[in-house]
Amino acid sequence: MPRTFLATLHYDGTQFVGWQRQREGRTVQQVVEAVLERLSGAAARVHAAGRTDAGVHAVGMGVSFSLPDRWTPDALRRAMNALLPRDCWAAAVREARDGFHARTCATERRYEYLIGSDPQAFSPFRRPYEWALGRGLDPERLCRAAGQLLGEHDFGAFAVRSSPRPHTRCRIGTAVWEPRPDHRGYRFRIAADRFLHHMVRLLIGTMVDVARHRRAEADLEGLLARERGLRTSPPAPPQGLYFLTAIYPDRWLLPEEAAG
């Protein structure tokens, strides 16, 4: 009888066109499914907690799938890492209960975004992993903008219009800007029950324009109220965005000592 697993993946999004399998281009889903097919000898289908875009990274993406019951979590993690490419790594594998789905069972998702405001942000060792803005921001305006996001709002103005969703309301539990060490810039952390397509990058692009005094602080409130004629700023670059983790109720995961 097949077992259901939850793998926690890290990946560098630089050379991927996103998570979801596409007609053209290398995707994380394609790479992971190919590895699982080699291990199981049969077609594999995986489901992720989120769908990252091209260039977006992950340091805790939850991915669910089923494999034959001969696999144990530890053996599966080692086998996956022996076959996965260098820019993708399985940090952990847990056994889950039947019916578990990495996307639909998640109660919260967390992201992080890095901005480099110092000249060294343009280094080739940093630029692929943050927004190399190279200029200062008004920290007070940043913090006030983030504070407006907390709670439940209609984020339809911060979504790609072609994205099919039953509704555009999301509940934000965390939205905070923090200074990075050594005056390197800023780190943004956000957690919500759900996110719309491009929502985080559109929020950050708009907040950065507020912090650069390029638009009014009241614009964010107006966008949340869906004021006519008001548009977001362009989305922040993808390379600064990281999927941190997804939160699951304990009932879905088997105790680690019992798994296997």
C-alpha cells in the first residue's frame, strides 16, 4: 500500500522558470517528479504548498506525494538527495496520513524578502539572492506601510488579474520590516493563510515606493479599499523572495519515531 510523504525542499530559483511544470523551461516540479519516478519505477505526482515564480527561492517548501510502502522517510531523503541536482535539496522527509495534501492542508504560509541598500548589494555573490536596490529607504514609512497589511483584507488589487480565485481575501498574521546586519538593507517577513499570484512582490514594490517617497502612504490603504483608478507599483524583483515554510496541523503528520 502506498505511503504519503511530506518533503521539505530548499532550492535556488535562479535556473528554474518556477515551481509548476510548464511546456517549456526547467521547473522544480519537473525535477522532483523525475527523481521520484526513478526511485519508484512509476509515474509520480507531487503537490507543493506554494507555486513560486521564476527566480524565486525556497528554504522550506512543503511537497507531498505517495510512494510504495518499502520506502522509509530517512531512506527516501537520502535517495532523493543522491539524485536531485545541486540547486535543489531535501532537508527533511516526514510520513503523513492518508489524504494529506501540501497545499490544501496548510493553514499558514511564510515568506521572506531581502533588499540590499548598500553598494555591495550589486556583488555577483549577493545580487542573485536579493533586490540590489543600492539606495536607502525611509524605515518609518516602511514599518507604517507593513502595519496596514495586518488582519483580513481584500488583496485583489495586489493580484494578477488573470489568476482564477474564488475570492481575493487573505488574512495577514505577520508583516514586519527589519534592518539586516551590517547595514546591508532590509528584511521583510510576511505570513498569511493564503497568498494570491504575485501578491507578495506587488506589496513589496508598492511599499518600497512609499518608503522612497515616490507615492503617498495613503495609497496602500486606498489599494486595500479597491479605490477606482489606483494601481500598485511594479512588482519587486523575484530574486529577493524566499518561501520560508508552510504550517500544518499536527494531526496530519505521523510522529517521527513512528514513521518507518
